[in-house]
Amino acid sequence: DAGVIQSPRHEVTEMGQEVTLRCKPISGHNSLFWYRQTMMRGLELLIYFNNNVPIDDSGMPEDRFSAKMPNASFSTLKIQPSEPRDSAVYFCASSPQGRGNTIYFGEGSWLTVV
Amino acid sequence: AQSVTQLDSQVPVFEEAPVELRCNYSSSVSVYLFWYVQYPNQGLQLLLKYLSGSTLVESINGFEAEFNKSQTSFHLRKPSVHISDTAEYFCAVRKTSSGGYQKVTFGTGTKLQVIP
């Protein structure tokens, strides 16, 4: 099992640039999550998809952030324009159907906006 | 809404000593409880979980946690820690309700530092 695959692993970009983070969930998982982790705010849920449909996007910080899931095997998180305060580790995670099921995390995309 | 409290942000402990990482939750309904571990520069991975049945659950690497409903706690313990246990540990909670989407709420994490 390949696990949740994220790209890029590391990105350094200038303020104002567009950033696109990509995720391939585990095959067969129908729930997909995007989280953000920072020292100050800890682990925050940004958005949750179920069967490719956004269910809970209450954690998306502002309009500069958008997420899509065009099919069951791919999702993107886009930041446009990026700001230094967006610097964080962004995790994609997936989970199979079931209330008590484990959430499987990717290794994260480390974003630095300068 | 549910919440999770991990009072200890950092716990230093000597190798081969016992450790307890505390987790308390707040919820008006029954919950599932989880402990996740994050090793440096990696994502979170499940350590153990309580869904139902025995209130004591164990992981494959010697950790255990006990669900205490009266104290709304799910503390994580290990009788003898190893250097390799150095990581950040997150407690998480999710309602058992069958109605629709139920968000998993994570605690703020406890960094376990094992000292040689």
C-alpha cells in the first residue's frame, strides 16, 4: 500500500505567488481531509471531502484558499495569492467509510512563503 | 461540540522510565477516542483507538490507554520508554453518532522527549 502521497514535499515561494499542493489518497478511501499544522495554531482541519464532494470547508482561512477533488484519486489545495502567514506544513489525509476508522496522513507539504 | 485537552505540551522522561501522557475530552454524547503519533518530519499515524468494548486498549509497541468515562479521560501510558518513542503524541475524539459527518477533533499535542 503506497499510502497517501503528497507533492511537493517542500516549497519555497515568494509572497503573492500561487501555490498548488497535490494529494493522491489511498485507493478505496472515500474521505479526504486537508489539515494545516503550525507551531502557533497546532493542527487545523481546513476542508473535508466525502465521495469527492466538499462537506465541511469551515476551516478554510479565507478566499485565497481553495480546494478541489475532481476524482477519487486526486485533490488539490491552492493558495492564491500566498502570504508569509501561510507558511506551514499542509497534510492531506484519507479514511475509509466508517465512523471509527483510522485517518491516514501523508508526509506533508512544507510551505515557506517569503 | 466536543473538545480535547492535552495539558502537557512537553514531557521529558529518562529512557526505561514509565510515562503517562494525559488527555481529557469534553462531549455531551458518546465518543470514539484515538491517539496518534507524529515522528519528526512525518505525518501523523494511528497509535491506538477505543471504539467500544474493553476500556483498556494497547498498541503493538507497548503503549496502552484506558478509557475512563466518569473522568472523561483517555491517558496514554508506557511502562518503559525507548529513545525511539521520542515524538509528538496527539489525542483525538469523534462522536459516535450515526447521523452524517462527524468531525475528528485533535488535541494540541504532547511532545515526548526521551533522555538517554
